[in-house]
Amino acid sequence: MTSPPDDAAPERARSPFEGDPTRLDPLALVIWTWRGAFSLLVLIVVTGWMPQVGAALLGLTLVGIILRWMRFRWHLEPDAVVINEGILIRKRRVIRRDRIQTVDLERTLLHRILGVTEVRIEAIGAQGTEGSLVAVDPSTADALRRTLLSRSTARTPVQPTVPAESAGPAGSSELADPSRPHGRPDGEPLALAPPPALGPHPTLVLAPNPGPAVAIEAAPDPMTELAHAPPERLVLAGLTGGRVGIAAALAGFFFQVVPDELWIGRLGTLIEQAPDPTTWVGMRVLVVMVVFALLAGFFLSVVATVFAYWDFTLSADDEMLAVRRGLLTEHRDTVPFRRIQAVRIEENLVRRLLGLASLRAVVAGRAGTGRDEGTDYLLPIGRRAEVHRLARAVIGLPEEGTPEQGPPHLHPMPPRARRRRWTRALLATGAITAATWFLLAPEMALDPRTTTLVFGGVVLVLAGLLAEGAWRGLGWDDLGTHAIVREGVVNRVTTLVPVNRLQVLETSQNPFQRIAGLATLHLRVARPLMGTSPRALDLSLEGAEDWREELATRVASGGR
């Protein structure tokens, strides 16, 4: 019996990584059905439609979902990812790899139950998610993410494992050829020895992956963990983070759901029964209500923070940072080193008193949709020295001093900047006190003059403390390859900017700065539409002009 010729052998199965258009996992039907049918059921219940009409709408929805899945195809080309979709109107979306900003992996509770992952691709200049693969095998999703974000434009995915011969000695994270750059702003490998709070990690030296491969089977993640936020830290982050806006959102939802006559009637009754707030009894009741509102805000802040950042882990390889977080919905966000324009160390007033801070990345081209506010966090909370050390490592600044080194020593702004803030504090105190007198004096049960003077004195003390803190919070430094600027009193922000990331240097003066001989130097970097670029606020005019010229010279020479 003779064997069939070679050309009669069945063709080897191809994959989307080799250019073969591929459907999503069939479980995408379940996810789309859940998302579409839920909204439709709500519409049916609210409008009170007939059951026959509801059944017909559900049937049409299911048919549309099936046709959508059958038409959906995706694959990789040498320099792009291609997505074909659409039923009546067919679309072919080609996302060039050199325009891809991030590739995030997301797993909702339903995704976890089904064992699939959603891949979200964001490109530079887009207003949101440019391409979404709603249901992909987890190993395929991870390989796709590393492939799209790698510098190589080859069609084959990057190698998901580190060969044994390229690994360092036992117990070491040192990879092969640490002298090769990995795409950070300074082009040097990342060397980081995390402090004990991050766990017993060895010294980390990152280098590029060994080379391409054609297999996409599940393999250990080659990324090395840099930081981890345990649950107790997340509770502390919620207590000190100020997510009180969530309380307002829940209150708004409550007022939309509860009938107007019910809550308006109850509210009117409470207002009629409440004591006069200008009396001592009324003031005590008001204080109790404020304390209750603050406690409710703290509780909601803790819950929201724990849910959003549960199991927060920051990892890195030679080309990108990766963040894993989330309790109900697991997010795996990516931050390529080549897109990091700056890092921001944020310390609100409470965290400064406790020696804590958080770290965020300023990423170029991030879609400004506000879909998820946690995508740029590199560490939601940590000790100040730990956060500053991680920031220096991410942005390419060499280590200085001891491992517990905290914030850098910055140059203060001139005394004219201090006088400007004290002048504003005095003017604000006078305006608030005068407004209090004219609005409340006729209704006060207590002596209006005494009450106003006491109130004005308290406002003056608070305004003076804020003015002095605002001046002391200003600072700047020039480290040659990097610039550091700081501002803020209630929320102090220290920004580290590589000089070779600067796009525009601009000095500006408002009328009050011109009177005081001050100016602001704006260090504009490539970043999304939302937010502002770093700035050195209230430098002397001469100092701002000189520093701008020095930075412009270095930017022209490539940041050196």
C-alpha cells in the first residue's frame, strides 16, 4: 500500500498570527447576548410592551448577534492588525502597528466564568478603543499583546518564554545581554532593586526578549514584578484618596430612581423640622450631618478603591510596563516605555502627613475617553521613598543616596512668589468675610459682629496656612537629562520629565505675574487631550527665560 504524495497531505492549520482571518471564540455569542439582551429587557420592562413584541425583539437581537459573529474576522499582517466586521455595512479596519498605543486585556466576571479574555487596542489619535476582540483565548490574547507592542514588525509573535540558556544564575532575574536598550526614554536597561516592602525581589536588569517564535501556546509570563499593593494598602488608599465623588454619583442615581414626590416631600418635612442652623443647636446638627457625610464618603472611597485596584501588580519587561488590577473585572493594562513622556508623583495633604504617595505615568496618545481612570496608575499608594525610587527607575534616572531616599531637594521659587500667595490669601479672606456679613448678619441669632470677626479670623488662619504651603510646595531642578517640577498644596504633584520627550517650551505671564516679575515655564510633552503638561509655576522672569533657552538647546541636541 502506497502513501499519498506530499502535495496530497492535509494543509497545516494556520493561525491569525500567520495572516489567516479567524473568528472570535464562539463564547463571544454569550457575551454579546448578555450585553444586548440586558438592555432590551430593561426597555421592555420600563415601557410595558406586550410579551409577543418583546419575544420578537429578542429573536431579532439573537439573529443579529449570530450574524455579527459569523462576519467578524481578525488577523495580523506584517505591519498591522486587520479587523473585518459588519452585517449590512461591512467594515475593514486596519490598525497600523506603529500607531498602536496600548493593548489592554480585560476580564469581567462573565469573561472569567467563560474562560476568555477581551483585547482592547488603542491607537494614537483615536477617541476611544480602536479595535476590540471581545472573546479570545487567554494565551492567544497575551501573545497578541506582546506581539503588537514589540518593536519588531515581523508577523510572528514575540517569544513568550525565556530560554534556559539565556537566564542568569539560580535565584536571579538577570536576563541575557543587559547592555541592550529596551525603549525607555534614556535608552538604558532598567536596574531596580525593590525595597523590602515590595517583597524579596533580587536586582532586576531588563533586556529585550531573545527572539521571535511561531508558537503561541500558554507559557509563563516573562515579565518581572516591580511592585504590588496588598489589600491593607488599598484600604489606606481609599481612606486617603478622596473618591467622595462616588457618593454624589450614587445620590444622583437615587434621586433619579425614587419618585420626586416621595423624596421632595420627605426632604421638605426634614427641612421644616430641622433647627435653625444659625443657633447653637442647629450648628451641632449641621456638624453631625457633615461628619456623617464624610464617613459615608470614606466608606464609598474604600469600597471603590479596593474593587478597582484589587491585586494591583506592576510588572515590566524590556519594552513595556504591565498593570494587573481589579476584583470583579480584571484589567491588564500596558504602558510601553517608548510612550511614557513623564511620571507624576501625587501626594495629597493626608498622604503627606502619613509619608505616602501615588505614582502615575503621562502616556502619549492615550485615548481621552475617560473609560477607566486607573489606566495610568503605576502604583496607587506606597511609601514616599518607595514611590520616588520606582519613579526614577521607570523614567531612567540613576539611583542616588540610600535605598530609602525620598523626594529630591528642589530649588525654591523667588520670595516674590510667596508675597503673591499671601496677597491672594488676604484678598480672599476679606471677600469671604464681607460676603458672610452681608448675607448672614440679618439672620444670625448670635451677635453678628462677634460671629463675623471670629469667622474672619478662622478664614485668615486657614488662608495663610494654604498660602505658605502653596509657596513651599513650588520647586524645580535641572538634572541635565531630566527636569523636575513641583506644585500644589492640597494635592502636591512632582513631575519628572526626560528632556528628550519635550515637544514645546513656552513661557507665559498673566497680568498679576507681570506686576510681580514672575513667569511660568510650560514643559509641553506629547499627551492626550485631557489634562495639562508639566510646568514650573512662578519662576522669576529672567530665570524662566534662561531655563527655556538651556532646555531648547538640549532638546535640539537630542536631550543630552
